[in-house]
Amino acid sequence: MERKIFQLGDIVQMKKQHPCGSNEMEIIRMGMDIRIKCVGCQHSVLIPRVKFEKNMKKVLRSTLPPETSLGTLD
Ligand SMILES: [Zn+2]
């Protein structure tokens, strides 16, 4: 199975939609657990990373391009 890449601030699409009708979530905290916020109703939930990866369908929008060179300051 494909490894999902996501990061803080990303808008992701979940497999199951939220009761409010939206299935877009924003990642607002990363760690052992992931805190996501519903784009539709602003409700936030904390879920274990494994569960998040299983329930997440795809990343819709990413705030930062992945693997960007962090910029070496001279
Ligand atoms: Zn919602």
C-alpha cells in the first residue's frame, strides 16, 4: 500500500464524511496522535496516527511543497 505523506496545515479528504456533510479536514496538530479540524463545522478531533492514515483518503491541498530544501542561509 502507498505511504501517505501529509504535514501540518494540510487539507485532507477523509473516507467517511463528517456528520456536518464535509469530508475535508485540516491537520492542526501532528504527533503520536493527529488533531484534525473539520473544514465544514470547525469541530476538531484527536485521533491516533494509524487510524488517521487508514481513514484519510488523500491530501487535497498542501501548505508546503514536500521535500523542499529548507533554505540554507548564507
Ligand atoms: Zn464537520
